[in-house]
Amino acid sequence: MNKPMRSINIPHAKTAPFRSDLDRFLSTAEQTRLADLHLSRHLGKGEHVFHQHSEAKHVFIVDEGVLMIERLSATGRRQVMAFIFPGDFLGFTPSSFFEYSVVALCPSVLRSYPRKAFMKLSDEIPTLKNNLGQISNNVLARTMDQVFAMGQKKAHERLCFLIKQLADRNPGTNKERIEFPMTRQDIADNLGLTIETVSRALRRLKKEGVLGEVTPQSCKVLEEAQLIERARLD
């Protein structure tokens, strides 16, 4: 007898996690100074926030949408470094140029801050500087998780890791279905796989009953516990 279909239970995010981290413990006056620095930037699907090797004049916070960080080698080979969600901070770089590109995978809204003015303000407001330090730690932790998953997990487990990330970090995710704002090629380039391997991994997860209906744009999660188990990093 077939098991009854059960969808993953995904809590809706009330606020963007990095946004609250940036504003946390700031006084009303300090929040106003921070707000006065930014301009809202609206992007359509496929538009770039910035290109690799362009001058790093701004830093950004994502308010809406999903974006992708990608890097090209000198030979033209592409690596998708990460997917960016509401609340994420991007644009910090140790040099005066960006070493990667960021492109919107769907209509997106960002807050853009002039880099020099933003860093000057953080020096003037110790709480803001502390918040930035915590944000940096969060980014490093996620990067380490990604590296570990790519080095230690099998193809179908890497895919579970990504699906859980989409469920946990994309506000407003439909509880009945996980949407893929990225293409199969984007997924493959992010997980260090080929498109064929991604397809085989999806078929395996469907055969094992972890996933239900799978389309190029979405998938239905039937067994949340099994998905989480395969996505675990410990």
C-alpha cells in the first residue's frame, strides 16, 4: 500500500535573518543614519548586480528574491559559488574589485550602500561593526557547510542539502512545493555535478519516496525526516 503523501513543514520567515542582524541593538538615531545611506535597487530575472572584475563601489543587502554568485575561470569554466536569499549581505571583498558576479534568478530587490560610506559608518557605530562581524561569521559558517557537503556527500545527498537550504532560507516558500528559481545547470555547477547526475539523483530520491512530483521548476517533498537525514552535515 502506498504511503499517504506528506509535504515538508516549512515555517514562514517573519523577517530576513541578516537584515535583523544588521539593525540589531541599533538606536533609532543609528538606524536612521544607516537607512539614509541606502538606495533600493530593483532587478529583473537575469540582471546582474555586478560583474566579475568590476570595481567594488557598493555593498548590498537582499530584501526580496533569489540571486546567484558565479565565478568564471580564465578558460571560461563556471563555478556557481552560492545562492543568495533575502537577508543576505554581499559585496565585501578584500580588494577594490569583485572576484565574482552576482545575477538575479527572479525579480529581486536589494539595498545598495556606498562601500566607503558604509564602512565609515560602521567605524563610527560600534554596535553596527559588531553586527557586521556576526554577519561575517554566519557567511563563513555557511561556506564551510557548503565545502563539507561537496567533499563528503554523495550526489543525492548534496541535492537534499540544496533542497533543505531552499526550504529553510527562502521566505514565503510554499509548504506544498519547493520552487527551483535556478536551472538544472545552475544546480549542477553549484553542487559539482553534471546535469545527468543531478537528474539521476532526483530520480533516486523519487524512487526512494523522499520526493514526489519533480519538474524543472519545483519538487514535492514527501518524507521530511528522510530529506533532513540525507542533508545532515554531522
